[in-house]
Amino acid sequence: PAPRPAVLVARAIFPEVLDKLRQHFEVSDNEHDEDWSAQELIARLQGKAGVLTTGSQRIDAALLQACPQLRIVANMAVGFNNFDVAAMTEAGVVGTNTPDVLTETTADFGFALLLAAARRVTESEHFLRAGRWDRWAYDLFAGQDVHGSTLGILGMGRIGQGIALRGAHGFGMRVIYHNRSRLDPAIEAQCRATYVSKEALLRQADHLVLVLPYTPENHHLIGAAELALMKPTATLVNIARGGIVDDAALAHALRERRIAAAGLDVFEGEPRVHPDLLTVPNVVLTPHIASATRATRLAMAHLAADNLIAFLTQGRALTPVNAPPRLRVAR
Ligand code: 8YV
């Protein structure tokens, strides 16, 4: 029989998913979830036909050239801004992501951050834990209403639509959105969402949720000028990617109360967080956990593994993000 392909699981992962991969491949893993440098990753990829990785490991032309046997990179994430897609396509390497399985969980979390920021949940909890709650007061942590307000969504893909559905049908919100392209009218009707320009979105939203992919064009899409267009009572939520928001400008706008509050799950240069964000009170900060329920992370891991299995045993990935005209051949 032909030797089994070798794959690398580059981050620690569910044992049952490793076991499944071991049924098909010679598997090397990262049991202790070490933070490998690009050089270490390249060293460990030698002789490997596939890799299961996450958004924190960059797949670029230099890596592809240094790993000539690599044929597929399976990201355990829907976002794939860690891929140089053009370089992968050029090299004949397939990239895959994990769409759909995390949509509802991530949309739920968008609302968790929106509600927590608008209603000042963590800020008031810190106050209580510090032993400072000694009386009722008419304006104690008075925040902004969510129900019946205007929900703005920037990026109306699967997760954006999940947020829109929750807002329109659960909270009676008026939904406006901006996207690269307008949605099909049937989907707009289902989400009760109206397409507006980016400027109108910024001006009209009471709560603005960012759910768009991070591309070079989207770097600092929300900076000082955009924040200045927003209502002073507005909330900004980022569950997309750090880098889409200029974190220094946001911290400044929050401190000056140019906007009321923010909820952030992603940061420029994470896991480091801009020090100014750590000291402003009106921001809810979470460590990139929007997809983190056990069930969803397990589904993501299985889908990433199934992509490796489908591609390396049958030549067809399940959820590819590119379609190289000439695939690398096994050697
Ligand atoms: C991942 C995410 O957990 O899917 C994405 O794009 O941001 C998260 O669900 C994270 O990127 C780790 O890969």
C-alpha cells in the first residue's frame, strides 16, 4: 500500500479530532500548544502534505516555497487573513476555512457584546466588586436602549445576517447595513435590513456591529474620522478582526465620550491589547472568543480535519477559499 500522507496539527486541538486524523494520516501535533515562530513552523512542516492551523499562523510565499510538499492548509477559522491567498493559488496549494458552523454562535456573541456595552454590564460589575455600591441612584449606570433602536451592520455575510435577524426579530430594531454588494432582496426582506452608504450607516446607527473580513483595503476602516460621524450615544462592536479599527483612535473617542461605549473581541496585534483601551471604562473587552462554545469549536475542528481528509484522500476539499488551476502533486 502507498504510505499514508503526513500532516501537522499546528495548534493543540480536541483529542477526538486528532484520533480521527490518525485514522488517515501520520499525524504530528503541538500537544503543549507552543507558540512556534515562522521558522519553527517551517521546520515542522517538512515532509507534510497538509496542516491544520488557526488565524495566528501566517501562510505566505516564503513558507510555501520552503515547504514544497505542502498541498493543503486547513484553517480552523472562518476568517483567513493569515493566508496569502494569491501566493497559495500560485503555488498550487489549497486553503480551507470553517464557514457556517460558527455563524449562530458568533452572532450570539455579537449581541452579548452589544448588550454588555450598551447596558454597561462589565463596568457596573467592576463597581460592585470594588465594594462601591452603597445606594440606589436614578442615573446609576444608565446606558442606552437596545430594543427599538437602529442597528447598523458593516459586512453583511452569514454572521452579519445572523446579527440582523436577532436585531430585527428579537429586539424590534430597525436594521441598516453596508456591504461590498447589496444583498438579494429576498434576504434583505428576511433580515428586514435596508442597504445604506457607509457614511449613512455611521451617522444613523445607534449600535454598529463590524462583521467584515480583514483585507488590506479594510485596514483602519474605522478611525478618528469615521468615529466622529457616529452619534455620541452610539455603541461600536467589533467581532471581525483587529486592524479594521484604529484602536488608539477608538480609545481616544471613548475617553472623550465621542461615542458612548464599545465591545471588542478582536484587537490590532492581539493577544496584546492597546494600553489605552485597558484604562477606558466604557469598553467591554474579551479575548477573541466569539466562536468559543464547546460545540462550535468542536464543529470547527472537525470541519478543518474533514477538509484535510477529503482533499488528501479524495482530491476535493469541502470548503476551499481558492481554486488553484494547477495543484501541487504528491511527492
Ligand atoms: C477563531 C475566528 O477561533 O473563525 C474566525 O475567523 O476569528 C475565530 O472563530 C480564530 O480565528 C482562531 O483561528
